[in-house]
Amino acid sequence: MRRDVVIIGAGPVGLTTALLFARQGLRVEVLEKRVTPCTEPRAVSVDDEGLRVWQACGVLDLLRDDIVSGEPGQCICTYLDATDRPFLRIHQRVSELGHPHAAAIHQGRVEAKLLQAAERNPSIIVRRGVTVNALAQDDESVSVRWRDADGREGESVAAWSIACDGARSVVREALGISVSATDLPRPWLVANVVDRGDPGHVMIRCRASGAAVTMPLPHGIRRVEVELNEDDHGAWLSDDDRVRRLLRQGWDGVDDAEIVTRSIARFKYAIADRWRVGRVFLAGDAAHQMPPFAGQGLGAGLRDAANLAFKIAGVTQGWLTSEALDSYEQERRPHVEKILRLVERLSRLMTPASKMRGAFLHGVMRGVSIVEGLGESWKLRGPEIQPCLSRGLLVPRGEAGTYLPQPMVVGVGRGAIPLDELLGPRMTWLMLAGKARHADVLEAPTIHSGDRVLVEGRDFQDPGKVLQRKFGVGSRVLVRPDRVVCLHLVAPRGRFGFLRRETCPVSLSALREVRPLVAPTS
């Protein structure tokens, strides 16, 4: 049976994409070459945006035991200089998105639970143990040929296909898409060890001779990473004593700990030259790879999933035109490139070119971080991380292109609830309270027939006035399913009412079947 989407790769990004499609009502097939899910922690962190994506998938409660974030105000990361003196401390905060700014995860367990959720979903078929060996497409569909572990061949046909098959993507290669990449010269020893003691927090030792990182993970696992010399190829990897001596540079408790996994990692900056060919898209590591220094590898893939899933769903279901798909790479590539530049700066901070340069950089950061306000851009990499779109599927005006905050609101008949739980699966209009009657608030913008309309005072209360402070009293806000503000209309000062449509267009060329609002309902 033909599906709406076939996804190649059942890692966290592929499974998250499948779950987002299922929430939109699409039929999905997932192809994965592994028979069993990953059991070890590979990616080790996720940010507030990633947690919000999993919230949108409806799986966040399922993943709670596999995510650790600490309490607000708690120190979660310390940067140390070559003399082991702290020069920067990062404390946990709950962001305006309604989630902790950063959290440690156990990828193996997260992936297993995402797979469990996908296999239980009637809209999703998961085929494990299959190897993709051919891909073809025409104007209406994509055909993916595969072979299972017993040598049987099969074919999956869908309207669209998404390659989430990792850094060595066979789909990207089959499409002939090249990758612009820069390999880092120094390899890293990466180990997961058992730690039953006090987990503490992330410690990053920054030295010209080589950086070292230790991070406590859920379920008594600790990640330890040590930067090696450029010409070290890890021929000694099976030598337990030498491995422990090296790991001690990152964590001195390694002597009595069981080493679960050990490997030599060579990190790179890489980005595919194109993220789409016809009806096939790249997402996650298939589209871009980055060293782990900013903890953004998984987060970037989850942003891809949230951005692409609703656009394909909208085109498939008819509430977006095909123009919307052109905005996927247009919106995501600039942010990925920005994160890659940030990762490069963090790399220089962690492994300075010389001891003298390290002393200077770390001294400057120590001074900046103690001055209130000046150090905020470095706290959890702060505003450097969160995207702000200036073009794409939006009207670039006001707060359009930023994320919708997620305060706790009081829903009618539902009590206190995170705002996202009230939003619709498609576009959502938020009508913020002003100085007029609710009936007047409902007169203005053009609304698509599938949009949800939420009126402050009628459908929910925002006790903290979070939305009014960001958007203004009486504003109307059109929110995309990925929680990005698509359109922001501001009530002019001095009177209630909005600019005429001729000077402030409401409809977007990619939105279909717009019609005047007659009787909005939530």
C-alpha cells in the first residue's frame, strides 16, 4: 500500500519525524537497517527546543526517566583552564519555551522508547533489518527498493521520502549530493563508563595540550572524552591500563569504574550542498554534521524534523502549497551554518593554539562571566543557539520568525496547562486580549478553514501576561505547528483595531483556501 511518507533511518531524528507525521494524520513507513535499536548513549544532550519537539510528539512523559536536567539555578557545567581553575559556570534555567535550557539524555534508551511509540502507532509501519539498495522517483511518488536480512526484496512507495540515515547516508550518495566538510585534525578517545557515585555536573577542561570532558548521564552512565595528539590513531585501544590513564585526564574516578564502550572519534564540520532532490529530503546527520562541543547535533536534527514534517503534511493535505517545501532548507541552513561557526569558536576556547593564548582567552571569559549581563550570551550558548528566522514561510514583521513562548496558562475546563497543549495540529491563531469586547477581537484577520483560533479570555487565561508582554496587548499571532510565529499583527496605539489588509497582508502565498473568519471555534 502506498504511504504518504517513507523515512529511511530509525534513529532519534527519523523516529521523531515519523511521530510528528502521525500526529498530523499521515501514513508513514520507516526503514531501518539495524534489527535492534541502539543501546548505548551516543548523543548525550538535548536543549529546550528538542524537548518541545518531543512534547509535540506526545512522548515526553515516556522519556522522563531517560532525561536529566537538574534544578533551576543549579550549576550544570563548569569550564576549567589549564590550571583547573573555573573560568565559566553555566547554571540551569527554564526557558520561555517551557523546558530546561539543557538536559543530559541516554540516547539508547530514548531511541528504544521512540521506537516503541512508533511501532504502537497505527499510522506508522517500521521495517527493521532492511537495507536500502535503490531509489527512484517521478512527479508523483518515490520508490525505495530494499532487501531484508533473509535476502528477500521489497519496495516501499510513498509521495515523499526523508533520508535520516546518518552521516554516511546511502540516500544522499544515491542522489549524488556532495558534502562540504572539514575534518578536525585531532582525534578523541570517547568512553562510556559506569558511575555509581555522585553524578555532579559537566566538567570541561580546556588546555592547549588537549581538552577533556566528562558528563554524567541518566542510569548511572558517565561519558568521558579526551582529545588526543594529531598522529594518534588509537592502536592501543584494547590496552585497558592505557585507556584508563588517558580517561583520568577527564575524570579521576575512572580507575574503579567499568568501561562499557570505548572508541576513537574523528569529528568534522560538514554540510550537504543540497537538502532536497525532487520529492526526497535530507534531515539530521544526512544533511549536516558537527562536533559535539555545543551539544547541538541531535538538537539540529530535531529542528529539521519539526520544520519539515508540518510542511510536507500541509502540502499533502492541501493547506499549504508546494512553495512551502522550498522554505525548508531556506530556513534551516542559515541556522545550521551559524551553529557550525559557534562550534568552531568553542573548539578554539577548549583547545587554544598555545598556553599563552589559552591564558588570555580564559582570563577574558572569567572577567566577562562575572559581569552581570555581559556573560549571558555564553550561558548555555544563550541566544546564539535559538533560531530567529528572517525569511521563509512567514511575514517578516514584528516577532514573526521567533518561537512562541510556552507559559503555563489556565485553559477553560482544563485548569493550569502548558500553552502548547491547547494549540492545533495545523496553524493556530492567538487573539490576545485588548480593550475591546471579544466579538470585536474576532472580526479582523483572514483565517484558513483548518486553523485553530484561541482567544485570550474566552479559551484561556495567561496569568503572567507572558504573551502580552512579548506581542503587545490586543495583538493577533499566527503560530506554525513547529511553534514558530508565522505572522504578528499589532494593535495600533491610541485605539483598538488593525491596519487595513492592503497595508498589512494576512494571507501568505503558501497558505491555501483562506477565507474570512465567520465563526471561529477552538
